[in-house]
Amino acid sequence: MPPEIIVVLIGVISTGFFLIGVVWFLRKIATAAVEEAKQKFGDLDRLTWEKSANYFGNDGLPAYELRGNGVLVLGPRELWFRMWAPNRTVSIPTSQITRAFSKKSHKGKSRMVELLAVSFKTTDGEEATIAWHVRDVGRWLEALEAISSQPNE
């Protein structure tokens, strides 16, 4: 067998092992994030949640903010997001949410699909908007509307 073919085969096999390792790592951190959500909220099946919401950022934070996937949960008292990597959590009390809507882009980023956007009052009293790409924006908007129409406890 010519040496060029051996080099190509070694490259293909090495790339395959690398990709398998990346997939294994992503599944492991995604599973850890879901487990953290279950510990925090209990049975997720009774809540609106998504294992792989794509975070588009918070317009109240710097433009260079990292974008990434993570677990998004609408609990009874908070909208909670745990990014897979880096390990970062965003928590917005539902009492601070002022509006939920859909939009096509956020902070200059777009995937040409509808995004879930949530405006809220920050701890400084300022208005900020945060956005995610989720599978069913309509379902999230209905759930957020239902939470906002409940009286605050």
C-alpha cells in the first residue's frame, strides 16, 4: 500500500475518533445540565423546557457575549437557562418579565428563524431583552403568557 494512502487512512481514522470524542463530550455536558435542571425544578415534564435552546445573548450585556446551547426551563417563579459550556446560568424571575415575543434576529445575530425573545427588568431597574432559538416559539409564548397572567404570590 502506498504511503500516501496510509497517511490519508490515519488522518480519516484520527478525525473519526476526534469527532466521536466531541459528540461524547457534548452529550455528557448536556446530560449534566439536564440533571441540574431536574434537581432544581423536579419533574421537568410538568414544565415548559428545552434541552438544547440556542442562546442569542442579553442586550443588556456586552456585544462580545458568548452564544451557546443549554437547557431552558420555565419554572413557576423563574425563567432559567444553564449553558452547557461555559458553565453559565441565567435566571430571570417571572415577576420581572415585561414582555415575551418572537423576532428574527438579536444583537446582530440571526439564523433566519423565529427566536423567543423575553424583555425583563434588570436588578438596576433597566429593561433588557434576551433571546433563544427554541423548537416551538409559539409553545413558549403561550407558557410565558400563562405564567404572566397568574397573580404574584
